[in-house]
Amino acid sequence: MIATYIQKSNYEITQLDDELLILDMDLYTITKLNAVGGACWALLGKVQTVGSLVLAIQERYRLSNEQIKSDIEFFLNDLLQCGLIQQEHG
């Protein structure tokens, strides 16, 4: 089974320079993302897998595949713990 991820709803987004702020209107929290995190967040507007996120970020930023995979898995776990995305196994 491949896990998929997508944004949950009820957020406000604010862009400050190269950072993205996600305001959770239900939990009254703010999550700050750098440029790469913001790019991942935008992609998570549609269902994504770790692999699809890795390919998109690798193409955009021309980074090493193994490092990106590790970083994205860590990033997705953080977003799950913050309640900003949901995971499905399909």
C-alpha cells in the first residue's frame, strides 16, 4: 500500500518574504514553512505520495534524491502531528 497525503481545510495562508505562515483557524496555531516547505504545501493541495513530492521538489530545486526523500518524510510527519494534513493508505 502506498500512503497518500493531502491538506486538511480551514487554514489561512500568509506569505512573508521566502516564508509561508499557515494559520490553523480551529486550533489557533501558526506553522512557519521555508521556501521548500511552502512548495510542498502547495503541492499538497492535491493528493500526493512521498514519491510524487520528491520528484517535484527534485525538479524544482535540483537536489539529491535521497536527501529530499528523507527531508520530505520528516516534513510530512511534522505536518501530520500539527494536524495540517491527513494520510490515507490506498
